[in-house]
Amino acid sequence: MPVETCFVCGVKRSPADALRLFAGELAPGRVAATWIPGPAFGDDPGQVHTEHVIAALDCPGGWAVVSAEPRSRVPMVLGRVWVRSLAPVRVGLPYVVVGAATGQEQRKHFASTAVCDAQGGLRAVARSVWFPRP
């Protein structure tokens, strides 16, 4: 059910033009992906652009929601995301992006995601609302 050309998780995208975050399931409703941001996604001092950090927080939330209901595996679409940047994300350094399903209210599914550095420090966090794709 993946979107093969997705900017974040698309398997048919090259590292030069996409983030290529491939989240794996840790447990039902919990996923993680490693990420080393490439130079195309940062500025001259080496800080990853805000829009790319926000993008990195997107798909792992959706995959967490899909993972929470392993019987259905219904594709989800993002409804809304709230992001908080806590520290710079740097080009070329390793990060882990984690996602967790946090609940459901009728058709709405909720997730939280975070970008963590190699020492486990939080760099950015997000909350999101997802809906089953029609």
C-alpha cells in the first residue's frame, strides 16, 4: 500500500531527490526509521530546511497508524500536522524518526512522531491526524 513516489517514503525515489525514510514496525502502532539527511535538503551551514524536517515527521505517523490495526492495513492520508522544532537537524548526521499511534475517534486516527539524534535527544516533534483513504 505504499505510495512508491512519495517524497518521504517512496521506494522509487533516489536519495538525491527524496528523504527515503522507510519506517519499520517495532510493535503494533510503533515504527522507526533511520535517516541521514543529504546535502540537497540543507542550507550552506548544513542545517536541514524546516520543510524537510516537517516532511520527515509525516509518513512515520501514517505508518504507525496503519501498523496499529494490522488486520485492516488501510492506507491513510494526512489531515493535519502540528510540529515543534526543538533543535537544529544537521545534514549528514544520523537520526532516528519514530512514530506512534496515539488513539482513534471514529474516522480520525492520531499519531505522534519525533526526530531524535544519535544520543536520543529530541530535535523535532509532531502530532498528526490521519484519515482512511477513500
